[in-house]
Amino acid sequence: MAEILKAPLAVEFPFTRSLGPVQSAFLTGLRERVVLGVRTGDGRVLVPPVEYDPVTAEEIRDLVEVAATGTVTTWAWNHEPRRGQPLDTPFAWVLVRLDGADTGLLHALDVPGPGAVHTGMRVRIRWAEERSGAITDIACFEPYDGGPAQATGHTGEFEDAITGIVAPARLDYTYSPGRAQTAYIHALSERRTVGERCPSCRKVYVPPRGACPTCGVATAEQVEVGPRGTVTTFCIVNIKAKNLDIEVPYVYAHIALDGAGLALHGRIGGIPYDQVRMGLRVVPVWTEGARYPDHYRPTGEPDAEYETYKELL
């Protein structure tokens, strides 16, 4: 049996969002070294601010400045910082109740070791040298021996306010495809597509999953399918993905390979995007050294009848 594969993978995308008046004021304030909270109807000050009271769901807009000093309410030691975290040396994650606030702000505390942090210790904000209107404008917290810092009385009105942010989201993990998909990937390296048949419903799954999700029984019988197939449904992509050297618009489709019991995903090429259609017969196109098809192109055959693929949409 071939060795089970595994590989490091990363899922990453930029999350773009607009900001309402409360979050806009909070982030713009950080850029100006001002920390703003929001006051609820019963007088509590929430930091970071939210637009609706988490207890009553009442809309709240009363911005109030709090101090850049505060008290640690709880903490946890991070002995091995990861990529993108506030500090690249071991530090403490802390909840800090800033002076004038009634809730805790989560951030990093720069101390030499876990023995140097405790609940109740006084800290202050260490501002980043370059600030852009993001939570990273707070570089971290640091120990502080004094009392509450003097607030400036800022009302939350700023020129050139931050109205939107792009927050990168990334997940790093090691993926092992298991026995069934390992065999599938090895077959792709030979320019073959191999699925597995359910012994109960007889459906051929491509890519194989090791078990039939419908019947709940293990699959083991390997079945080679394709290489030709039928476009069952598709979408036209008009947004260019980062680091993807494909000009938009292009078509991404569900393709039911001949002999398969469900459709897989693939890009359609070799035909204008506005001529792609359901029922189009296609065949994979491989590039030199690739372990999977680069795209699928039309075969020139007549379109498949809808009845032949309606269960594979």
C-alpha cells in the first residue's frame, strides 16, 4: 500500500468590512492614541465598544474616552508565539479593564516570564510607532506603577475617520487525505481519475471519501472514471483572486465525469465564458509536471441530454 500523504496547508483570505459610527470612532481613536468606549443606558462603559447593549439589545452611541492605563483581570501565558501575534517573544495574553471602563480588553502583555504577571497588576498601553487605525495600533501592554492616566476628554469626532478595514484571516494546518484520497491523488499523478464504489447504493464517489455519506458504509472497490465528463452547472467568476494567474471572467463548473456518481469542481477553458452551458461535454487538459488537470475543454461532442445528469447537479 502506498504511503498515506500529508502536507502543510494554509487557508487565507482578506476579510473586508465597512465600519459603523462606533467602530469607526474606536479605530480612528487608536490611530490618534485615544481609547474610546461606549456608555450603556445603565451607565456601564464597554471597551471595546459595541453598537448594541449585549444585555438589553438597545442601540448605544454615547462614546466616552477611557484611560490608556488599567488593571489585569485575568491572564494566560503564551510560551510559543505564532506568526502574526503581537510579540515574537513569549508573552502573556491578558484581559485589561482600562481605567474608566467596566469590561476587559484582550491584548498582549510584554513581561519577561509568567512570574512577572498576576491578576490585579497595573499596566498601560504601549502604542505602536506607526498607526493606521487598527487594534494593532496598540503594540501591547506593559507594566505600570502609577494611577489612572489623564484622559483628554475626546468626544470621538475625528478628521479623516477610518470607515473600513481589511482583516487578514489565515489558518495553518497539516492535512492528511487518508487512504482513499491518497490513492486518488496518486492516480492523478498518472493522469487517471479513480473513485470508490459504495457496495450498497453502487454510487461511485470522486474524489473518494473512504465511506458512502448516504449509506454510511465503507468503500473499497476502486473504479476508474472519465476522463470525459459533462458540465452539470457552473458559475462565471468576475473577481480576480490574489496570486491566481487567470484572467477574469472565467468559468468554474461542476463536472460529472463519465462513470462517476457525483460531480467534481473544475475550471472550463478553450471556449468563451459566455458559451459555457449545462450539458457541455468536456475533457481534462494537463500541463507538464502537473498532478491534476489545469482545466477542462470542450470535446466537440453533442451536449449531453439533461436526463443523463439531472441527478448530479
